Amino acid sequence: MLDSNGDPLRADSLVGTVDPVSGKGVSGLEARYDAMLSGGRKAAKTLVVADRQSGRALRSLTATAPAEGRAVHTTIDPRIQKAAADAVTGVDENAAVVAIDPRNGRILAAVNRPGGLNRALEGRYPPGSTFKVVTTAALLKSGIRPSDPAACPKFAGVNGQRFENQGQFELPTGSTFTDVFAQSCNTYFVNARSRLSGTDLRDTACAFGIGGSWDVGTTTYDGSVPATTSDNDKAAATIGQARVQTSPLVMASIAATVKNGTFQQPMLVPDAVKKKFSAPTALDAEVTRRLQELMRATVTSGSAHALKDLPGRPHAKTGTAEFGTATPPRTHAWMIGYQGDSDLAWAVLLEDGGSGGADAGPVAARFLRNLTG
């Protein structure tokens, strides 16, 4: 298994495992491309003419030599893969980091700690507030502007269900939409749901490639954003909860779409991709420009402050996604983003990992710092 430079690929969850007895691939790329890697694993065979009575071979007629296997080339960049792997070294939680090239969707890194489940590409998680990138695209299309006044109270109520901001913070009077995005104010987005129809989030997600079937060259989970079925369902969906599900790959691709302006389907094994999925709709150019400004503001004056002093003009969005039934709720920690000065988009996930800004943020910072060190 080789990376884009022809070097051996070191990514256990991605590569998979081989049965030590049969030599057959049983998981990951080893299983998917077993026939190619093994050359069909044909045993050598010889047909002979033998003496019927003695059984002695008299003459060899045919021979089939074992087929020679072929290398599987991936898009993984070893430098970026190592930077991502080093960033999660020592992290106690299950973690994943994905990096892709926004120009063409090439997957540059896919790291899982620990190994086993390929959560980076196949995991299914609520994205929490990182999904506000999609919600914001829908709100911008509806006419919201970054400079518009935006209230951010501690709580928002929907038919007896209480939504709150992390730590129950509130923003002062005079705050703008840029402020509520940068600080990740849940209550504003919940209260803004009346501007959205039951299908607006689903339809907007389509511009980010969600809802299609991606031909990546390996198994992936490509996300799900259903049409909402009630006011409460819509309220929760605006902040990446309820039935919204994504993978780290999907979230890295969302950041890449903001950077590039159009969705480019991710891919890992280009030679195996038969037909890349194309998004049925595209983001408006002005919506894209404003999303870029908002994600930059999240770094310079918002919840992604862990990246503030890094070079490369990082743009980001944090997310703290509730899951399970515990009280208080357990949370996954997310951060997604892209580099303004280079062709790199990324996503960091810590399972049951706390807060996007406080916990996923330092991991993202280490990853980006590793690339410049």
C-alpha cells in the first residue's frame, strides 16, 4: 500500500489488517483491494501426463505461475499524515483528524487514535455547532447579513424544551450575527429557525455534498441531514443535533467547500474512483465570501482562539455536540477549518472529549503547528 509519493503508507486503521495464515486482507484497504494487492492469489498449477499404473509423471503440459500483485496508490501525504498523527499522540479520548485538499478533494491525512475503527472516514456523529456553517449558509441566503443585530440570551425555549449556550453564556446588547457565529451562540440559531423551512437545511447541505453517495475508493459515511419534522426537530438541527449525522471526513469537506467555493468530492484511491459525486446545487458566491469572513472572525475574536497566533491565516468553526442520555450531557469536541494561505482543510474530533474550543482547539493547533515546524 503506497501513498501519493510511492512510499509505504503508515495508517493502521486506514490500511487495515491481513490474516496471518491465509494472507488475505480482512479489513480496510487490505480487504477492499485484496485481489489487486495479491494478484488474485493464484497458486502455481501444473498439468502432467502420468503413467496410469505407476503414477510416474511422464510429461508436463501446462503451468500457471502465481499472479503478481499490484500496488494501491492513495492520496495520503506522509508529511501531513505524520503531523496529524503526532497531534493526537497522548490524547486520552478516541480521536480522529482528517485533512483534504480543497481544490480537488484529495484526502491528505486520515488519522485514528486508537486504531481499529476508521472513525475518521466511517464514523457517525452529531456535528454540533460545526454544522452552523451549513445553517449559516441557509440564513445568509434568506437575507441575514453579518452586521445585522443578533440577540444571544442564555436560554431559548421551544415547546417546553430548553436550549442553552455552553456554560450558559450570553452576549451583550448590540451584538451582531458575526458575534453569535464567532462565539457559537446556540440560542440565536435556535430562535432563527423561523426563517428556515423544514427542507432548507437539507437543501443547503446538498451544496456541501451531503445527501449524495461518494465514490472515494474506500468505505465512507457521507452524512445525513433529513428534512425536519417538527419545530423542536428543526431547532435542534440548526445547531447540529437531532438527526443530523456526519463523519470527520464530511466536516473537513464542509470546510473545504467554504475555502474552494464549490464542493469537490473527497477521494483516497483515485485509480478506483469511477464517478465522483457532484453536488446538485452550489453556494452563492456572496454566501461563500461571507462564510469565509465569519470563519476567520471565529479565529481572531471567537471560540477558535487556540489558532489565533498561528501562521497561515486559519479559518475555523468549533463544535460541542451532545450525545447520549446522561445528565449533564456528554459531548464530542469538534473543530473544523482551513488555511487561508494554503490548500488545506481539516477536521478534528475528540469522542466524549469535552469542548470544541477548549479541547479540540489545542489538537488542531498542534496539527497546524506541526506542519510549520
